[in-house]
Amino acid sequence: MRAITSTLFILTLAALPCVLGAAPPNIVLFMCDDLGWGSTSPYGADPKLIRTPNIDKLSQSGVTFDNASTTASVCSPTRYAMLTGRYSWRTRLKSGVVNSFDPLLIDPSTPTLGGFLQERGYETAHIGKWHLGYRKEKFKNLLGDISPGPNDVGFGYHFGIPNNMDDIHKIYVENRRIFGLRSDRIKPYGKSFYGTQYSGYDAPQRDEPEVMEETTRRAVDWISSRKEGTPFFLYFAAVAVHHPILPSKRSAGSSTAGAYGDFIHDIDHSVGQLMDALQRRGQREETIFIFTSDNGGDIPPRNKAAPGKNKANPPELQALDAGLEINGKWRGDKHTIHEGGFRVPLIVSYPKQLAGGVRSPAYVTTADFFATIAEMQGIKELPENTAPDSFSFAHVLRDPKAPSKRPHTVLNDVKGRQALRFGKWKMIDAKVPGGQDLEIELYDIEADPGEQRNVAEKHPEIIAQGQKLLQAIRTADSSRKIEGL
């Protein structure tokens, strides 16, 4: 990991003491997979369907954001932007996600949140879903040394699922090796949820319904084994509620929203286990706990064949039919360019410093974690090459009624189509990379949060301003340089 040695950075670091006190806080970043905005109790989920008491406690001890967003409506781009504070479309990933044999998306020379914290004396770990690739080039299998990888971009320890819970690798990676590998024998077998054969490495194969349990146990063990007096950063990436919907034996049948609701219960249980681990160390009060998701919920279309065994009535639709509003009031879902693909739960709890049980209407994004944590560490201005698309919302954590300082956000869907949030407007570009141009769309998000009324024809001047601003952001090295309207 390249050291951040900008003169500005060093002077700022020396001049500004940590605003949080002498001892830097521990940080736990809990990211769910495909958990929609309306899928937990703090965001309106009916307790008759699901119960999330641990996420409720987190909300009661922190700031709950009503207008938090990702920068992409699909997995890999969001995770890249969150860890680097940089839009993913500035890389080779212009659309889609990182595939099973793709190289590492994060260039090891790119500053990351993990690397930033390592330089400040933190022990760091990633546990759970990775989905950002391994190695320098495309590969045929994961045998041998798996690098560069998480260990090379800011994480001292890595225990990961390469892509998702039922990817074809079907093993865990620990640091730079397949976990428990016995030999180099490969014997493909069976079929995954997606219809492809498992790779068949000679190593322990993941038991899908127990992946949440196993990764949570690993995270608890890692927290419990940290050295006293040394701050730590844990990025825990849950596999729930990404399909296949396979809740643990412990949670099966525990909700009245079917297997999908049970899987949400697995998330809540995991949150509780991590909070308990911190409490046992006497560190819950002095730990920043961030809870969020990588994109909105994934809702299969009705009356259309879908992968998996439940083609006619998949668990997601069963939950919807039971009354669970997976993505709340927002239009669209995962993959799409509309807000249901981007709006996510976000709770930030830090009992030692922040008020609890409060809500914020400020518009913030998961790409802003880098600049926010940096400011909370006493660094108000990052070098231009560090987290160039990240805007701090530390001031909102101090005053939840304060407005956002983010002047604009570029969003992208799975096809690479982009939208621009600026002020009260959302402009959806007509361009679809590699596809046919579509109708340009413009919504007044404040007056029309459900994106029901396209007002592009009524406001050509706003469209012109939006296109000019979008082009400026695309061509700039850093969107922090670009002012809003």
C-alpha cells in the first residue's frame, strides 16, 4: 500500500489533533449485500413480519440517515467507491461487476480507507464478501499465491468469499491462500444456484446456510484477539440477503416473511454478535459502528423464469407478498438507475461522542465514509489524489439536522448508464454504454421522491446545466474540485 506522503497531509495531520480525543476510536463497518432501504425496523419494516432488535439498538445509539445512497446500484462498483472514495467508472469497470476470474479492481497504489487507517496505527481486517477481484491479471483458478488482494490494499487480515455466497469457487480465502487447501487437485462438480459447476478445489467447501454464522464467528474471534491499546478497523461484508436466499438453521422459520425475512434475521443476529464482542472488551462506547448495504434490494420480475429452484415464486416475491416493503417508497431495485437501486439503510453509532436515537435528512453516500472518517480523525482536507470523490459528513454526525455538503453525485446502474444528483434534481443521462440511447429523464427528487414525473421537457435549462456539470465531473481527476450549481 502506497504511503500517503503529501506535504499537505502531513501538515494537516500534525496541526489537527484527533477531534475524538486522545485515543482513536475503533471502527466496524458492517455492509450487507442487497439489503433494501425498507428491510429493517428503523426503516419501517413491520415487526409482525421481521424483527431486528440489534439493528434497533444500533439506531437508538446513533444517527439514522433517511436519505443515504450508494454510488452504484450493483455490488462491485459500490464497494470500490466505498473503500477508495473514488467512482468506479474511473477504472476499467465501466459497467457490470467483477467476475469470478477477474483481477483486482483496486490498484495497490490507490489510497484506500484501510491503508489510511493502517498508517494511523490501526490493525485492519476484511471478513466476508470481497467481490473486487484478485491478482494482476485474469486467472484460471485460485491455486497458489492469491495476490495482489485485500492484504495489498489496506487489510492486514482477510477471510473472504471471493464473489458471493454461491459463487463457483465455493471456498474461503484466508489472506493469500485458499483456506484449508489440501492439494492442487481440481475436480469440478455439481451446479451452483446460477447453473455453473463449482470449481472443485481440494479444500473445505462452503455450506451456504452457515456462511453468515461462520464469517460472524471469524469476525468475533478477530475482535476478541486484538491487542489492548491498539485501535482496529473491521470491514465486515455480510453475504445476506443476496440470492440464493438460504438462511441459517438458527434463523430458518423465525420470521413471517418467509426465507427472505429469516435471512434478514441472520443479519440482525450478526450485528448483535459483533456488538456483544465489543461490549465484552469494554469498547462498545468507543467504537464507531457503521451499518449499511451495497445497493437496494434485488426483486425478481414476476412471471419470468429466474435462476434457482424457486422459479415460480422466489423468496423475495414471497416476502413482498407478505407485506415487506423491501425498498420502501423508492422506485426500482438493484441494477436499475432509479432510487430503489441506490437508497440504503445507514446508521452510524458512536456512543462516546454522538447523540443516539436521532435521524438525519441529509443526503450522503457510502463513498463519503473515507472523507468522513478522515475528518473524525482530525484531517479536514485530504490530498487531491486521496478519496477524490468523497465528501465528509462529519458535521452531520455532530448536528444531524445540518444539511449535506455534497454538491453532486454521479450514480451508475449495472449497464453503466449514469445519473447526476445535483441540488433537488436528478438527471438520468440518455447514453447507455454499448447500447441504444434512451430518453433523458429529469426528476425533482424533493417534490417527487418516487420519480413518477419526468419533467425534462419542462426544464431544458436544468438539463443543460446538468449535462455541463456531469461532463466536468467525468473529466476532472477529483469531483471535490467541481462546485455545484
